[in-house]
Amino acid sequence: MRISTVKEIKTREARVGIVPAGVAVLVQDGHDVFVERDAGAVAGFSDADYEDAGAKLVDQAEAWANAELLVKVKEPIAEEYQFLREDLTLFTYLHLAADRPLTEALLNARTLGIAYETVQDSTGLPLLTPMSEIAGRLAAHAAATYLTAPEGGPGRLLGGSPGVAPCRVVVIGGGVVGTQAALLALGMQAEVTVLDTSGTRIRELDNLLNGRARVVMSDPATLAHELSTADVVIGAVLVPGKAAPQVVSRGDLALLRQGALLIDVAIDQGGAFETSRPTTYADPIYEVDGVRHYCVANMPGGVPQSSTRALTNATFPHLRRLASLGPYRTIVEDPVLASGVNTCGGAIIHAGVAEALPELPHASLGSMLSI
Ligand SMILES: NC(=O)C1=CN([C@@H]2O[C@H](COP(=O)(O)OP(=O)(O)OC[C@H]3O[C@@H](n4cnc5c(N)ncnc54)[C@H](O)[C@@H]3O)[C@@H](O)[C@H]2O)C=CC1
Ligand SMILES: CC(=O)C(=O)O
Ligand SMILES: [Mg+2]
């Protein structure tokens, strides 16, 4: 099979979809691997590393044109839609519930789109988890950074100091992002509350955090109380594949203290706050009604050396299976990868995406594959 990866062109995104060690395995398996020049440079992998592993170095257009299977990190952006076609399988993050133009481009091109973030197994979302772990930790870094005066914040130290009270961090959604954000904020000695709507998850977190943080069921009154005493609010909710539930409305901003900071990690699924809109590392913060919002949609892209390794550790075994069996046979035989199929043959396949974009064509995977 012909497999390609490209240099990410989203602003300040420097992760890469495959590392040289993975290329070497695929080449040994008998595949042709094409890597766009410079694709891994910032993530710590030179063109020579890829060539030594057996990849052919190509330009962007060649990488897309040569590929039967294209592995990347971020969803294609508008400049890349021209490269989508029917005889192409795309294996990457897609976040289609929040991205109608990309969904339409994939449907018009009839591309088989397999989204990392909806691949589901008995452990959860194995191809989202490693980036959620990193984004959760980075959310605590962002909180600490953007509370400082030189970064436009109120000038407070997240964890306080001897004799001075710490800041209050409220994490909404206690899954992977929320847990890592809470743990790192606790490590910096912040005062942390985690809210979730799942009783099971609340019990797990209560055990894990063992009294170090407050773990509470989210309902409107509890959430309003928590917002009114927060210095930082981190949005970390998810219903897989679907648009993020909006848990903080524009009206709720009036509840917040002066100088409070909102960090919406769930922005890639459309955002947990009504007033969120995606930002990038080039200009991460904006204000609505005097409240600063940090909504970087590719937070792990800021630590590409760490996050490329964490991501590809998880994605590579699936990539190898897609390559060796062929994508269509793999999604018929492997229910885990089948759960990643978001688009096929011009239709939306994933139920969560179909719910978010009901006016676009949708179908079951079985009907598209005639099984
Ligand atoms: N901005 C970025 O760079 C990145 C964003 N993410 C995103 O972060 C979000 C969270 O991801 P994970 O933590 O992996 O998901 P997860 O599935 O592990 O956790 C989500 C949690 O939200 C809870 N939840 C759902 N609805 C809720 C509600 N209305 N109120 C309170 N809690 C609610 C769930 O019970 C669950 O515990 C996703 O949208 C993911 O794509 C992940 C990595 C990077
Ligand atoms: C999960 C995701 O979208 C990211 O890591 O950028
Ligand atoms: Mg994303």
C-alpha cells in the first residue's frame, strides 16, 4: 500500500503523523511510504531520519497524490480540501461535529475518513486519550501563565504562597483532560473542584483524588456557585463524536469574579462555553464581556516533541493494521477501527456527527459497505 504523511499547516502545529521508527516497520511490511519534506523537523525528526528509515521524501502535492492511505494529525484545513478524493483513506483527527465545511469536503470527495477521536475500545477513546492527557496538563500550565500580570492576567500565583491563598480552579468534565488538569493544578497547590454529570466517573475521581480536590455532581445551581468563586474555569466535557455540551452561557459570565480566566479545552468539539471560538498559539486569548477566554484547539501542538511520540505510540498499531489488511477490510473486520469511520462513500457514518449535522447525508457503515 502507498502511505503518506504531510507537514501540518495549521497555525503553529508541528506534530507529525508517523515517526521514522514507524516508517521502518511499514517499509519492512512491504509498503511504500512518502513523507513531505520537513514534516517532522520541529517534532525532532529530520528528513534524513525518514530517508534512513526507507521513506521517499516528496512535496505536499506528491504526498497527497501518491497516498492510498494518508496519516496526519490535524483535520485538513481549507487549503488541503483540494487533495481529498474517493480512492483515499484519511486517518487523523477530524472533529467533524464542529466543522461543517470539512464534513462537506469529505462527503463531496467521497473520502473514507477515519477520525482518531471516535475510535472506541473497551478502555475508552484510545487515540484521543494521549492528547487529552497532554492538553489537560497544558491547561494547568495555561492557567498558571495567563493569571500572571505580564500575560494580561490579574497577577496572581496559581498555587498561592505561604500565607497567601491559592487560586480556585473549577474543572467542568472529569474525564481524561479534566483529571490531568486537576492533578497538575493540585501539584501547583491550587484549590481544585471537579464537576461531572456521571455518577460513576465522580466515584472514580473521588477515589483517585482522595480528598485533595472537591468532586461534585454538576447541576445548574452547583455550577453557578462554583463559577462565582472561580479564578480559572476549565471546560473539559465530551460526549464522543457529538458537539460539546454548552455548560456556560454568555449570561453566566456575569457570575465570574474580576480577572477570572476561561480555558476551553473542549473547543475542538465546538466548545463548552457559549462564548468560545477556536484560537491558535499565535493569538490564544480574547475577551468577551471583560472575561478572558483561552481556546487553543490544538494545545498538544505546542509540545510537538512530546505529543508526537504520545500520539504515534497509540495510532501506529492501528495504522499498521489498516495498511496490511487494507482500510475497507479492516473496518469490516475490526469493530474498534470501524468506530472511527466518520465519512464513507459520500455519507456521514458516525451517529454523533450525524446528530450535529442533520441536514447532511448520513448512512450506516453496513449499508455503505453492503454488509
Ligand atoms: N483543545 C485541545 O487541544 C484538545 C482538546 N481535547 C478535547 O477535550 C475534550 C475532553 O476530552 P476527554 O477528557 O478525553 O474526554 P472524556 O470522555 O475522557 O471526558 C469527558 C467528561 O465530560 C463529562 N461530561 C459530559 N457532559 C458533561 C456535562 N454536561 N457536564 C459535566 N461533565 C460532563 C463526562 O462524563 C466525562 O467524564 C474533548 O472535546 C477532546 O476532543 C483533547 C485533546 C486536545
Ligand atoms: C485532540 C486534538 O484535536 C488535538 O490533539 O489537537
Ligand atoms: Mg483538535
